[in-house]
Amino acid sequence: MKFEMPSVEVCGNNMEWFWLTPQDTTHNNWLFYQENHRLQLRDTYREIACAQCGKVKLFDALQLPLESSVRIRTTHDFVLTEDGVICFSQRAFDIYQQYQLGGLEFIQSTVLGVTDWHIVLPKQFVPVDESIAGFEYLGRPCPRCGLYKYGTAIGPLKESLTLPNNPLTIVSPSRYRENIRGIQTWLLGSHFVREIMEENQITGIDYVNII
């Protein structure tokens, strides 16, 4: 099937949208933590960790350089690290550029174990009406940094989002999901983005209908 470039005047919320959900990988991949008998925050990030709960805010951490021992090990093109960061392989990044997709920025690391990977930074956030978002929060929020102890289990629901008209834009909700380590990157793509990724056999993504 040959992909046909859509009109950019498609109505956002009437379009079919999917969570671009990373598939499980064989290895645990960490950027900010390291597994050495037990899980430990890397030295680089200790100064920005919350003094009360110990969590690190993802976007603050990404402003700092990766440590030289970081490795990403997977055969997929699309991967979520255990600390909540989505990365594109060089092949996925090339497809993103080729089809002039939008909504993301990238950090290309000079660390040997990550040089073939592009760290994803969402730059287009869609508004979330939290009164109808359906978030289920697990545990109490930290009184210092505001992150929830065990993260979020549900949400945001589609009805709470104002999705863009441009079908080639990959977006992220303005109210982040969280996991037990902190903020987790979640991306939304239209059925046009799905078609591009599947046509080019980009691996590691499950396309989950947003409800």
C-alpha cells in the first residue's frame, strides 16, 4: 500500500488517534538510573532529585548529559526506557524526517551506547480538561515535587483532549502520565502516522485506540 499524503485540514477529534505504545523489550534500558545489585540514581542526577521522595523530573534530567556507561539494548526502532523516555532508532528518525512529521524534537547523544538513538522531546502538547480526563492517581502526591508515589493508572480520556487538525503531528498530553519513577513520555499519533510507520515497518510500537 502506497501512502498518500493527507490534507492538513482534517478535524482533530473526529480523526482516529492512537497511543503510540512502546512494546516490551528483553532488556531493561535506563538513562538516569543504573542496576548494580539494586537500582540506583546515577551520580549526574542526584542534585536534581526531589529531596523528599527521591524522584527526578524527566525534562530536568534531559537537560543534563548522559553518563558514558549508558546503553540502549533492543532490536526495536521505538523504545521506552524504564525511566520514562521514548527513543527513536536512526531508521525511525529518518522516516519521521522523510514524511515531514511534526510535534517532536530530538536529542542525539554522543554517548557510545546511545549514538544510534534519538531521544524524543515532545514539543506540541494538547490541552487536557482534567475535570473529565478520568485520571486515576496511585498513592499520594509528594508535598515537595507534586509527583504521585505510584504514578497514574488511567487517563487522559479522548473527550478531555483537544487534538490538532494536522494529521502528521505527533502530540503529547499537557498533563503527563506518571510511573513509579516519575513523569513518563506518552505520544499520540493519527491513523496517518500509523500508516506511515507500518508501511515502513517501524518496529516496537503497539497502536492502542484512545478511548
